[in-house]
Amino acid sequence: MAERRNEQPPSDSRRQFLKYSGTAIGGAVVGGVIGGAIAGGFRKNPAVPAPAPTPGTAAQTADFNQAPMYFNQLQLQITEAAAERIYPKDDIGPGAAELGVAFFIDHQMASPWGINAREYRIGPFIKGEVTQGDYQIIQRNELFTMGLQAMEEASKKKYTKSFVDLSDEEKDAILTSLEKGEIQVINDVTGKTFFNLLRRVTLEGVYSDPVYGGNKNMMGWKMRKYPGNQMVYTDIMEKNEFVHMEPRSLHDHFATH
């Protein structure tokens, strides 16, 4: 499953939809295997007042990019484990887990993009041709949380373990079943639709600007020798040889202007 570095009712279906769609409201999972997991100890702890920051250091140490905004803890762990198998650590550099890709995905699910904002969302929602792509009645963040639950249930059924506790080979087997459409998410939505979304946002998290939560410390860019968001290139435009530049994030410009 490793990513190469070079490079959709009847009443039963309605009840199933209601069961899963609860996962998209506030990131809380209800019913099914994950719901049971939460009841058994995965529920987020009540908010605890943070210790008073030392004067002058709070702004320097706070890293809100590493805080979940949509997923609960188990959903975040499953996302991280799956993304790491799509983009694993190797001798070239870090994998999706170390790059903070799960936080990037979490933040995207909490964003307007996660609810398909500013997109045409009026039916009929019918299955199109292969060349037409997917047009789902459910939102992206709903699809994602349903997909995570489908992965977890498939893992429990096949291996009697949570996805996060599987070996790399077992995780790959579940992801391969998703990619082939052998795992159903809901109604006519197969795992293939979810897998395509998962793979897409994983790669985006590896190479996006760090201000969006992934590409931690710009390590994704550094592996590619990508300069990031430089202000100007006038001093190197006429040079024939490759010029290595330390990458810059949008955050660098915000901090200095």
C-alpha cells in the first residue's frame, strides 16, 4: 500500500445511514464497534484547565496544528495508522505519522471543505458513469467517518483486533480490500470511494503548507528539495544549475510582516 516517493433507500439503509451519520456530528461515533470502543474507554476526557503559561512563552510553545478539531481520539489514531501505510517512513525520510498528516486531515474535515461548502449539492444523486467521478449525497467528513468505522469493523471481523493494533501486513490487507471496493461503507458507497479520498488527503497532508497542519517542520518539502513559499526568485532566475533553498512556510511571512 505504500505510496511511491517518485512519482454512494429502504428503511434498513436509512437506519444504517442514521447510525453512521452521527459520527459526523461533533466527531462523536455512535453504535458499531467504534461506539463500543468509546464507551469502553476511548471517550475524550473532560476538559481540564490548562496550567497558567509562563509569561512570554505561551505564544512560542502553543501549536494548535497538533490539536484535533473534528475526530475523536480513536478516529485520529485510525487515520494516522492508515495514512502511514499509504506514505510510510523509509530511508528517504519520515512518513505520514511523523509529518502530522492525521492532523491535516482532521482539520480539513472540520473546515468548509469537509462539508462540501460552496459546491452544488442539489439532487438527484444518481450513480454516474466511471468517467464522471463520485457525486455523493453525504458530505466528505461524513464519508470519512463512515469509512473509518467500516475499516474498524472489517478489522474486528477479520482479525478480531482494532485497525490500529494490526500488523503492517494486516493493515495493508484491509486497505487493499478498501481499494478494491470489497468493503461497503454505506448503501452504494464502496470502500474504493473512501480509499481514493483517504489517499488524496494523505498526499495533500504530506506536501501542503505546514500552516494547514501537515508537512511538519516542512520535512515533506525538504525531501523533495521544494522551496515552499519564497517571496522572490530574482536572484536565481538566470542560474543554470539547481539552487537549493531552505523552504519557507506561509507562517514565516506572517511572522515577519
